[in-house]
Amino acid sequence: MTTSSSPIVFIVDDEEDMRLAMQRILKTVNLRAELFASAQDFLQRHIPDVPSCLVLDVRLPGIGGLEVQQKLIEAGINIPIIFITAHGDIPMTVKAMKSGAFEFLTKPFRHQEFLDAIQQALQRDQLSRRQRNAMAELQERYKGLTARERKVMDLVVSGLQTKQIASVLGTSEITAAVHRGRVMHKMQAGSPAELGSMAERLKPSANR
């Protein structure tokens, strides 16, 4: 049984028999597939916020598979791509892999080989989504800090004790302790070490 939050496998191949054959294979493990005869049709599809991957024929009429890959990269769409081709050649494979392709299968491929690649790609996408969501949540917490609290966070991460933080800020130790407590609470950090780990992850965005 599939739901709106179930993983989706997008299949782009100009051969109808091939599209339907792949769909049948996926049905054996209860995976939902959406089929597209052309790259243009697929590129018009909004990618929903569920684990997904793209099975993409290299040679397509109009826009080819490698060009689709580039368009997705330029649009900032992160989706694992499994390239399939009946004309696999090394330079094409190398170019696809260098651009971040997940897998490259040559027709005719074994059913299990296809399913293994799909399952691994979906697992990769699920992990990536969790990591992106966790990072977005962390950035939101950081944005919720006042300028003074961000300064206190920097001082805590640098290893200063409350008394030293109070001295740097020119305030009382009690006030510094209150600021420190707010920072720990807002960032949902259980310890200075955990706060330091968060600060490391935030470095690129914290400097913007």
C-alpha cells in the first residue's frame, strides 16, 4: 500500500515497454513509480518532499539524460540519479559519475541489480533529507538568538567560564549566567561540547 508520503521512483525512458517493465519490477516490492516518455515531461513535474530517486535513460529525444542531470544541479534539486543505457561507454559514465550520478546500469540489467540500486538510492535520499531538515532546524534556532546571545554563544564555545564571559561583556556574573542559560535553552544544547558541535555545523551560515 502506498500513501502520499511513500517513496517515489521517477522513470524517464522513451521506450514504453522499458518503462512498463521497470514499473512492474518496482511493484513487486510495493514501490510507487511515475513514468515519463521525455525529459521535458519530467522537468515540468514538481518533486514532492518525499524520498525519491530518478531512473534516467542517457539517450533521449530532445533533452538527453546528462543534460537533465545538469539542469537538476543548476536548479538545486538533490535527487539520486540512476542512469540506464543500452549504449554504455566509459566517457559518458565518467561524466555522469563526476556530476554526482548515483549508479549507472547497462541494459539489459538483472531485476535484482535494478532493485538494489533503487533501494540504495532511496536510502541515500532519505538520509540526505533528514540531514537537510536537521540543518534547517538548527539554523532557525540560531536565528532566534539575539545579537548578545550570539556573542555569549561564541564565548561559551571558545571555552570561557561564566565569570570570564561576564568580564568580557562588562556585566555581572548573574546576568552572564542568565544569557548563557538562554543560549543553551534556545539552541537545545545539553552541554558546552554539544553547543560547540552546533557552532561548527553553523559556521558557513553564521558568518552570513
